[in-house]
Amino acid sequence: MSGKDTSRKKFNSSPKPQQKPKHYPHIGRKEKEPDAAFWAKLYRVGDTGWDQGGPSPGLVDFLKDDVGARRAMPLRSGCALVPGCGHGHDARALASAGFDVIGLDVVKSAVREAARLAKSEGLTGIRFEQADFFDLSGILRGPYDLIFENTFFCAIDPGLRDRYVETAANLLHPGGFLLGIFYNIQPETGPPFGVTREELIERFGHRFTLALDRVPRSISRREGKELLMLWQRKT
Ligand SMILES: C[S@@+](CC[C@H](N)C(=O)[O-])C[C@H]1O[C@@H](n2cnc3c(N)ncnc32)[C@H](O)[C@@H]1O
């Protein structure tokens, strides 16, 4: 590779000032088209600052039934989808907790590594597929009992957010759950693109009912910047 790699986006670094969109001013301007090639390049150069090396603390607490959080979701098993799974740390935590899990990511090297890690832990009931969340076919279309997402919503083009909500709802059984750990930041360029609690409520409220809403435990550099929301698909 020659010259400076301008695609490198630091998930936790200071953003540059840019023009802001009209309706959701907290959403950063697109620095790069966050397409499959963009993500593949980040994996290739090892610029994966979002990777926590393990499951999200918010998910870990949720699965341990931290302060009764799981009363809101009685489900203890079933079929779970983890879109934008990266190296699959959250997917493995869900499989260890008893779910049958499909992790998907648009980057082949990511799902390959995710599969390797799951195998090295001897996990069963988990598999990884290279696929685009917005263009799923066959068995990947579900329906699922649960979708878990962690910094995937903030990774996609903000213009796809309503489509994300529709896609997620249509992949779930009526009454199925979407558990999300969303990135509540306000950078001026993205990805990652910030999201506020208000925007999430506005967008998800059409197809989902909010069952749980809290600021989860996070790794130190994300402390107070995440929103854990459990959404239940309306029937
Ligand atoms: C910020 S990373 C988060 C990865 C993982 N959830 C984690 O927390 O470690 C976003 C992930 O979404 C994937 N991705 C982006 N667009 C996608 C799409 N349309 N379909 C599936 N995966 C996608 C990227 O390749 C990347 O692995």
C-alpha cells in the first residue's frame, strides 16, 4: 500500500468538523462509503478499534440476569442472529448461554476468524456466514427469536436506518426481540455514526415496543457512551 491510508477510521478518536445533516444533527457526515470494501480494508490493515476482544459487558450482564434485566425477555434459548458480528465475541457469548446462533458479517476474513474462535472454544450451535444484512436469502432470512446487535447500527450508512428497522422486524417472529447496544456518540464524521436515545425511539417505535432501556456497563473507553435497549417486535 502506498502513501497515507485515509480509510483508517479511529472509532475512539476526535472527529473533524464537518457539515451536519438536517433532521438528526448528531449524525456525522459520511467520511467514506461504509460498504463491504471499506470494512474489508479495515480488517486487512488491522484497524479494528471496535473489537473489544470479548463480549460486550452489557451483554454479559444481561445474560447473567443482572438485576433482573432478563425479566423483560423470558427467552432463554432459541435462534439468534448477530448481524455485523465481526470476530463473533457476542455471538459466542450467546451460544454459550444456550442460543442457536448465526453470526453474519459482510467481510469474509471476519467470519472466518469468528468461526475459528468458536471452534477453538468447542462451541456447538453456532455458525458464521459472510452476508449483507440488507440482502439475505434462504435460511438466513429466519425467522429468528432474537437479534443481538453491537455497534452495527452505528456502522451502516445513516440513510439505511429505517431500512435496518424494517429488515430486523421482518427477520423476527412476531413478539421476537432485538437486543441492541448502541453507540451514543456525536462525532462529526463517520462511521461510526452517532445515535441518540430519541432517534432510536422514533425509528424503532413503528415496529417495536421498548421493553428495557438502560446505560450498560461498558469497557472504560466507552463508559457512559452506550445505550442498551431491548425491543420487542409488535405482532
Ligand atoms: C463496528 S464493527 C462491529 C463488529 C462487532 N459487532 C463488534 O462489536 O466487535 C461493524 C461490523 O459490521 C460489518 N458490516 C458492515 N456493514 C454490514 C452489512 N451490510 N452486513 C453485514 N455486516 C456488515 C462490518 O464488516 C463490521 O464487522
